[in-house]
Amino acid sequence: MQDDEFTCDLFRFLQLLCEGHNSDFQNYLRTQTGNNTTVNIIISTVDYLLRVQESISDFYWYYSGKDVIDEQGQRNFSKAIQVAKQVFNTLTEYIQGPCTGNQQSLAHSRLWDAVVGFLHVFAHMQMKLSQDSSQIELLKELMDLQKDMVVMLLSMLEGNVVNGTIGKQMVDMLVESSNNVEMILKFFDMFLKLKDLTFSDAFKEYDPDGKGIISKRDFHKAMESHKHYTQSETEFLLSCAETDENETLDYEEFVKRFHEPAKDIGFNVAVLLTNLSEHMPHDTRLQTFLELADSVLNYFQPFLGRIEIMGSAKRIERVYFEISESSRTQWEKPQVKESKRQFIFDVVNEGGEKEKMELFVNFCEDTIFEMQLAAQISESDLNERSANKEENENEKPEEQDPRMGFFSLVTVKSALVALRYNIMTLMKVLSMKSIKKQMKKMKKMTMKDMAMAFFSSYWSILMGLMHFISSVFRGFFQIMYSLLLGGSLVEGAKKIKVAELLANMPDPTQDEVRGEGEEAERKPTEAPLPAEDLTDLKALSEDSDLLSDIFGLDLKREGGQYKLIPHNPNAGLSDLLSSPSLPPLPDVQEKIQDQKVNEDEKDEKEETKFVPEKAEGEDGEKEEKAKEDKAKQKQRQRHKHRHGEPESQESAFWKKIIAYQQKLLNYFARNFYNMRMLALFVAFAINFILLFYKVSTSAVAEEKEVPVVNIAENSKLSSLESPSHRIITVHYVLEESSGYMEPTLRILAILHTVISFFCIIGYYCLKVPLVIFKREKEVARKLEFDGLYITEQPSEDDIKGQWDRLVINTQSFPNNYWDKFVKRKVMDKYGEFYGKDRISELLGMDKAALDFSDAREKKKPKKDSSLSAVLNSIDVKYQMWKLGVVFTDNSFLYLAWYMTMSVLGHYNNFFFAAHLLDIAMGFKTLRTILSSVTHNGKQLVLTVGLLAVVVYLYTVVAFNFFRKFYNKSEDGDMPDMKCDDMLTCYMFHMYVGVRAGGGIGDEIEDPAGDEYEIYRIIFDITFFFFVIVILLAIIQGLIIDAFGELRDQQEQVKEDMETKCFICGIGNDYFDTVPHGFETHTLQEHNLANYLFFLMYLINKDETEHTGQESYVWKMYQERCWEFFPAGDCFRKQYEDQLN
């Protein structure tokens, strides 16, 4: 393998030429049309693959008698495996599409001989390599080669037909190497069951704390108690396990090492066997392999998705793909189930097949986004663990290099620089030149621009205030965090040894304790301190001051090291240096001042270096000084790195705050439905307590003004003046003997309001992103496919379309919708005809997407924390559009109303009665009853309007001719005329006449003997007939008919789903010729969930990795063409004769 790199590059080049299923070059490889001599590159590649297989087999036979493959052998094996992998990948690209000519060429070549040889090597080599930890890397490379070979075999079956030639040849190949296939399946089966073993309850008894470590003996017992392994399999797995000197096994690492590769390859093997079994149904030889692989097939059954499509050859093909475990989990979430139920109810009886498939794909897209969002929310615990791990890793260097104090020179300097920058910016904005420029700009603005600028200015002021408040709180919490939770002083104190403290502690009888005699004890052995170290020393002295204040310790320099001594209040900077050769204190101060003067020039010039004075001494002292200089240099380097530490400290603090905030929001989103149910239970509890309210009256003498009763205490005042000039007050009193109900009511009211607020937060995190996604998708599709806002404009009455115009030219659009290149597609589609300048201006692409010049890079503002940077980072128009979408969402408005009623409940507790209506929204049956009222809402409103008009006409007649019959007073009382004015007469007819069983005639005086008797009879009978019999009956009929219609529609949906396939539309009569035929068809062949999972699989998969079938479906999907759905046909019906 001297030319292995060149060989890999050559085959990689051929692979890339066929990339994207380039059928022209694929056919050219087989026959070079136009050349005098043609070479079949397909056959040549197989011949070379056969030579590589023979070389690998020779390697195997040479090392089969040895316990371990030496280093040279591993390198040779690795080179050969890399070449073979590339050849298999190239062959895969030759035939994908599928290219039937290349498939047949490979099928009639010696490919099967090479595959048989590789299967022999795989079966024996993986058993040998897995028992030695030093050869694990070689085993991984071998299993990768095996995976690529299985993928190539799957590509041979693309576009496979029942009882096809290639399928028969592949079964012959498997039969020829049946012993090797059996060993491979056994190998996979052993390691696939490892994960189930480690997660079993019996295994947890040996590792109750979940540390991931277990003794080899306990591992042996666990496998025996699991009863899924034979004795030989148990011994083989124990031989593969690697233990330490204590005979303990890290079983988590062991499972990870073998289970994941076995899962990747095992899935492809399961797909291969499933494909063969469904396309070669009557081959008895294949049943033997299926029995051997029964355990593997059962393991992958939940993750093996299959659908049927109408392929490019216009025949039904089966497609196999992998379904992730998280997708299965999210499919069973309550919000997804609700969306699925609503879709089936709305779509099953809608339109034809094309419209139904369009709606189904839209449902799939929405559900995929919802599932991905739910998966992201559910992974918060995993993200928290990784964040904690990262935090622990970040804390390690902090232990070696303590942080500077919060009020250090660096921090103060940064604050002053930021203050100076902000003042200069403010002066620049308020300068005359800037004001004149803005005035000229304002004169050119239209009214619309001025209005937008007005709202933008108020928005900027609001955001500025919020930024200022957040900065104040951030600074306060940062100071508290630095002082209380920074831990640098505590960690520094932890490193101090008790022996050092005791050794440096002076005798209490000495004068040093009282601050006397310091000069006498100084040792003149230190050289003069270089001026370069004064800055470091000053920073060190500040930290020592903090240490002195907290722990009562001082920092003293002795023998080239700093040591902690008991605090001496009279000691100064010179005492800390402990060197008689130091310059006087004024000299030190002058040098410190010189150092401060040079601080402003540090950003532009190199740091000034001072040559230290030479000290007199012996050679040993010079060596000691050299060591000290090296230590000082390290200290200076650490001091330089401290400049960035306050910022890192701040970012770490805010990362924690953001992480906790995200965790809390995810928690609300995950428990949104639970909180809704909890709020309903709390509302029931509150209303149960309200049942104990009673009315209490009291008389108060009238003196000045009526005292205002506190309504918050659930009391209501109604004043009635009596002849004795006393006011009767009516109170609502909670009468109960225990005394616990009133505080309980207050607590439940507060709890209900809090839960209602949390429900809004949970809905905003769980459902609002989906609402925005749907709206963005709708706008993007109308832009791309209908040319909305380009070829046609929305009507003036289309408020929704006019509002969406606001978002199409924002830089943030689309944000949630996954097709981020929709603007570029619109530009490519309409740019040439309508002009690129117009389209770019419409879509806001003039600066955001079209300018890629270097000048634009230079114009990019530097990253800073100023207010302008914060404001510029907010897309105001997009946020306004988003708020408009959210506040027009019915579910959000309902939750807002729910929250409002809860807040009003603190003003009057009887507002909590309105929350009992939420029970109608929580149950499907009750929602159907409510829908019956609103189903024919327009007809119902029009009928009620007609009723009001008819009653008004009768009011006019009664007011003009029959006023005298409307006296409702008792005998002997004052007359109570109900029709002396039109408004009172109309209200009387609406309130009394409509509700009366016999109409208005039952509520007014009898006309017997009156001169208008005949007219009254006509008036009463016609009112009863038109209003009571006809109009009220119509209103009742509309509600009842709507309820019956909805019920029939639900029954029809249920019947259709049980008797007709949603995908192909074929009835159950055809499939039930075999037992459970229709059930098998809808659950395995045309399962709605599998089509959704396949679309999700395509969206997440790289386009360059698509197979031929996947590329065909993806292309049709992007063109919004649904002809790949097998409407009116299925695989079983197409091959009915051969399958039966």
C-alpha cells in the first residue's frame, strides 16, 4: 500500500464526479460513447476491490495465529481499510439514483466474491480485535468499513422490484457465506443487548448510586441474572471488558465503546434483511437468516420507518429510513396529539387528493417544528449538566490564578474609559453639525417616515431606560457576586498551611506585636526592588489590604517569597517590602506616578522595561536572583491576564443567570398543560369557598357622607333611604367557624394569579414560536409561489396581508421558518422580469444580502456595550409585527382574558367564577358543544338581528295603537304604563314578550269587549307565530343542527379513518382479504406518522447524503409537487400476483 493516498484521491475524484446522482457521468463510466475503445470503469473498480479484499485476507491469515497484531501490521491494515472504504463509497455513488445500468453491471461482475471475502474477514476479525483494548481503534475502522459495505449493498436494492435479479443474487451471496453472517449477527446481538442490561432493575442493584463502575464479578453475576446471554456469550463479553488494578469495570465506557458502532451497522443490516424479505417473499432460504436475525430485527423495529412512494419510474417503491428515539417520544406529547386530532378533524373531508396532501404536508411541517421545539425544551437538563461541567472546567485555572479585586485599577480604568467614550458620543450627537444634518434629513421625510421615526424614538427611549435599569442591577449583583461568591480570597486562604502561619507568628511578649522594633529585625539581604515590579506590588498590596480587613493577616516579603503574618496596623508599604536597600518612600511614589503616566501609552507602544540595579554579592546570590526574576516574570504575566478577568467574571455570572432563566422558561413550557389543569382545580377550590358567603345588613345613621366599604374585603354597599334617614348597608360575609377559610381564600387567589401568569409564559415559550413559524411560512410561500407583493397586491380589506407587508423587508425575516434562503429564491425567480433593484428594495436585501464588499466589512461597527449598540441590535419592525401576530392569536387572547379575570378577582372574589368556564376548553366533548353555537355563527347573528327588527316593528304598532293595554300595575295602585315611551316599550317587548310562552298577548291586558279587540287578536297571534314559533325555532334549530352536523362530521372522520387509507384512499375491503390486512397497511405501509418522520429525516439530513429515492422526494417537496404520494395505489396492489 505504497500509493494508498493517491488511490484514495483517485476514487474520491470519481465519486465527486457522480455526486448529485449525475446520471450522464454514471452512464459514461460504463460506456464512453464516441471513443474507439471503451473501458467499463465499473468492472475495473470491482476488480481493484477484489485485489484489496485479497490483500486484507492475506493480512488476516498472517496474523490469525498471533494473539496481537503488531504496530506495523495495524498500520498496514489501516491503510488497506481506508482504501477499501473509499472504493465502497465510490461504488455507492456509481449506482445511486438509481442507475439501473450500473446496478446490472455490478450484479454481473465479481462484486459478490469480494463481498463474501469481506464478510469472512469481518466475522473473524471483529471477534479477535474486540478482546484487546490496544486494538480498539483498528476495530472501529473495520466496523466503519463494514458499514460502508452494507450501504453499498442497500444502494444495489434501490428501485428494487419483487423477485428481482439483484435480490436473488444477494440472497445467493448470503447463503454462500451463511456461517460468517451468523457470526456477525451474533456479534451485533450481544452488544445491542448490553444497554438493556445496564438499564435493568437487576443491574442497578449492583450499582445503586449510578457511578458507572462495577466489579468484574458483579458484572458477571448481572449478566447471568439477566438470562439473555448464553455461557459462551458471557465469557466472550467478559474477555472484551477492560478492568483496572482493582478488577473494577467502567461499564458505561464499555457500553459506549461497543454498543454505538453495533447500533449503526446493525440498523443497516436490519434494513437490508427487511428489504430482501419484502421483495423476495417466497424464498425459503431467506427465512433462515430472518430467524437468526430475529433478535436484531425486533430491537430495531421501533426505529425502522418505511413508507411507499410513487418513484421516478412511475411505480410504487418502498423507502426505509431511521426514526430517532426522541422523535417517537415527542410524537406522543399532548400538544402534538392535540394538533394531530385537530388536523384529522379538519382535513379528512376537505377537497380532493391534491388539496388533502397539501394540507397534510403543512401539518407535517408545523408538527416537525413543534416536535423540535419540544425536544429542545426537554433537553434543558442535559444542557444544564454540560454547563455545570463547563463551569467546573473553567474554575480550574481560577484556582491557580486568583482574580483581582472588583475595585482594582483595571476595573476603575475601564469604567473611566467607558464614561469618557459615552460623554464624547453624547457631545458629538448634540453638536451643531449633527443637529443641522438631522434637520435637513427631517425636511425630506414624509408623514409616514416621521410617524415611524416618532414611534422609533419613543421605543429607543424606552429601551434606553430598560438598559440603564438593567445595568444598575447588573452592577449591583456583580459587586455582590464578586464580594460574596467570587471565592478568590477564600481559595487563597485555603492554600495557606497552618505550619507557615505558626512559624511566622511572633512571640506575644516581643515589641513587634505593639509595632515597635521593626527596623531592628529587618535583614539587609535583599537587592533593590526593580521599578518594573512596583505596579504588580501595588496591585498585590490592594489584595493584601482586603486580606487584612477580612482575616487579620498581612503580607510580608522574605527570602524572595511573600508570607502571611498577623496584621500590624502601623506597618506600611515599606514594611511589606522588608528590604533596607529600597529607595525612600518618596522615590517609590515617584516611580509609581511615572508608571501611571505611561499607562495611557500602553495600547500604542510597547511596555517600557527598566534594567534593575546590579546588586553586590556572591555567585550563589546571582543564581537565587535569577530564580526570583523568573518568578516575578510569571507574576507579571498573570497580572497582564487579569485585565480580561473582570469581563470574564461578568460574562460567567450572566451566563449562569441566563442558564437559570432558560431552565425556568423550559420548565414552564414543559408543564403548560399541567398548570392549566392546576389553575382549574384552584378555581374550583376558590368557588367552593365562595359558597359560604352570606348577606349581612346593618343600619347606619346618616351624618355626613356614606362611608366607603372596602370592596376588596368582599363587601358591597347598596343604599336605601328610609323615612328615618338611615342608610342600610349590605355586606357579603364569609360565615364559617374555623377561621381558616378567609386566609385560605386569599392564598388560593394569589396562587391562581401566579399560575395564570405562568401559563402565559409557558404558552409564549411552547406555542408562540409555532404561531410565528406558521405565519412566516405562509408569508414566505405566498412570496415564492404566488408572487404576493410582487405580481399582485393584497386588497385593502385584507388586514392580515397589509400587516405582513411590514415584515418582508426586515433583516430578521424569516426567523423561525427553516428556509433562510427564501428571499434569495424570490430574487432569482422574479428579479429578471421585475428588476432586481425593485425586488431588493421590497425584500430589504439592498444592504443585508446583496452587499458583500470589503467596504461593508470596514463599515461594521466595533462591538461595544453602549446604548446605541443595544438599540441597533433590535429589529424594531420585526418585533412590532411579531407582537401583532401574537396579540391576534385566539389562544393567547384567551389566556390574557383568563389572567385579567384572575387579577380582577382580587378586587372582587366573585370574578373567579368566570374561570369555571375553562372546563369547557379543557375537554373535547364540551368544546364540541361550544363549537355548535359558533359553527353557524353568521346565520345565528343575522337571525337574532331579524328577530330584533320584527320585535321593533311590533313595538311601533303597539306604541301607536295599543298603549292602554300595557298597564302592569296592581289593583288600586298607581298606573304603571310600559309603553308610554318607545324605548321602554321596545325593552318590554324584547324582555317579556320574547320570553313569554304565548307571546306578548300573555303579558298585557285582555282585549275582551274593547273596540280594538279584533286588531289585538291579530296583533297577538301574528306576534306569537312570527316571533315565538318561527324565529325562536330557527335560532334553536341552527344550534341543534350545528351540533348534529359536528357530531356527524366526527363520526364520519372516525369511520373514514377506520375504513379508508388516508394516503392512498383504498378501502378496507381490499386489504381485509387477509387477516388484519387493513390494520397492517395503515400501521406499517401507509402510516401517517412515518411520512411525517420521513419528511423530518429529509429536512435534517445533508442533501449530499441523500439516496436516489430521497433526492427525488426532496426535489418534489421543494417544488410543492405531491405526485410522489401513492394516490389510489400501493405496493401490495401493484405486485398482487407475485406477492400472493
